Amino acid sequence: MAFGLRKVIIGAMAASMLAGGYVLSAGAQDTREIVTVVKLSGIAWFNRMEEGVRNYAKATGNNATQVGAATADAALQVQLIEDLIARGVDAITVVPNSPQTLEPVLARALENKIVVIGHEGATLQNITYDLEAFDNKAYGEHLMERLATEMGGEGEYVAFVGYLTSVTHNEWVDAAIAYQEAKYPKMKLVGGKQESAEQQQTAYQKMRELLRTYPNLKGMQGSAGEDVVGAALAVEEAGLSDQVSIVGTSLASVAGPYVETGEIDMISFWDPALAGYAMNVLAEKALKGETVKTGDDLGVEGYNNVRVDGKVVYGQAWVDVTKENLDQYDF
């Protein structure tokens, strides 16, 4: 399954939202304080998400900001959220490192009448809503289908997640493995799930070890934004570019040079800026007492016809990028 590819010009996002008729001017509503808590600060993915949060703030007049720790540590996320509860913010949107670890502090936020919106946390219970860019099972299967095509439907492959506690990453990989086992029995996962800690250097080191351990390795599927780049560095260094196919989630700004040379066969992603904007829209709707239903339009590209399952709101927001269409994306 693939969706139409359109270049996103984030600087025009606020204007298009206003033109769409959803966003109210700052003078027409109460100003809300909405804080987005991300896994960690300073990496391309969450820098891009912060652009969306800032654009939402500009378009609506709400006090929307983003915070994150310097390392991807669930305990640090808990502390950030504790501080926000003490401050009495109106809403918290959060991309969890460990959903299980955050449940108690998110429960306290709800008890304090704070709206809680998750993202990449479909298993979260103590939330108002969780926003997912797409159905995770379908996305994982989609990545595996491309990897299988590149591998000719046979051979050994490895799979990376940011953390073994990262619910979304594991849903992608679990769905991919199940799909492979059912549809491509001549392919084989080796080494179990690899944990990159969302760091390129860690992915690189682990891929080097895997290439030594499994000399016939033919494929790699990555989940965190840096996984495919770390793997591509290791594969290039080993002189195995013609042997090993690489697909996974990343951004053009992160993986683009390796996509352009063909070291990485395909990256897929959803625009984190649009996700950041959409999370804030969901928070504002909840603060107004509005219920989100299947078929609703959040006024954000990729989230124009959402599907709601319990507390989880699904968009249709993934795109695929290869060297053929890489120049359409500049983030």
C-alpha cells in the first residue's frame, strides 16, 4: 500500500491550515499551554517535529512548545512530565521512550485535569488520545514487502528497533516478521531484534558485528531514524553494498546521501512536523470537549480522514522515498 507523494512545504503549513477553516485566530479563543515531550532533543526527527509545534503555535496563538532530554531515558521523561504537572499546563503531548514507565505519571496528569495525547504509543492507557500516523501492522508489512523484493524473496536478514520497549517500533518489526514467515518462507530473521538506542553509532557497531557473524546476510530493516544510516556505513565499510539490501524508517536529511548512492534502497517516514501539529490539534479538540470520530478531518495533511479505535486515532501519513524521488523532500 502506498499513498500519493507530495512535497511538504512546512513554512506554508500555518497558512494552509487557516485557509482550511479549522484553526481559530488567537483572539477568538482562550490561550492554552500545550507542551510536547519527545524522546530526546537534538536529533533530526524531533527537530523537525518542533517545527510543526512552532507552526501550530503561530497559527493558533496557543502557547505550544516542545521539550526533551539530552538522552533517550524514560526516567528523564517522567521528570519532565512531573514538572509540567506541577506547572499546571493545559495539555501534554508525549512520544514515549517506554510507555509502561510513563503510565503512572500520565495517570497523575489526567488526575490533575491535564489532557494527555500520546504519539507512537498505541498501548498507552492513561491518555486522552494516542495519535498514530498510520496502522502499524500495515506499515511493518509494507517495509517487509519492499525488503523481500530487494532480496529476491530469500536469504537472511536482520531487524533493528530503537529500544525493545519502543511499542511502535516493535509493532512494525513483529508485523514484518509475521508477514515474512507467512509469505516469504525462504527468508530468515537472524540475530533476533537488535536495539540501536536510536543512535547511528550503535546501529553501525551492531551491524558490523552481525556482518561478521552472518557472512551471508542479505537484508536489514530499520525502525529508528538513524538505524539505516548506521547499517549503511557498516555495509559500505565491509564492501558488501551489492549483497545487503537496506530499508527502514528515516528522513531524507538523515539518510539522503545513502539513498542517493543506493546503499539504502528505500526509506519510509511520516513527516514529524505534521505529526507534531496534529497532536496539538487533538489536544485542543479535547480541551474544548470535542470527541474525535472515524472520518473526522484534523485539518493536517495525512490526517484528513482519521480512523478511531478506542483511544487511538490513525492517519494515513506515510511516504516512501527512493533515489528516484529523493529530490522531492528537503527535510
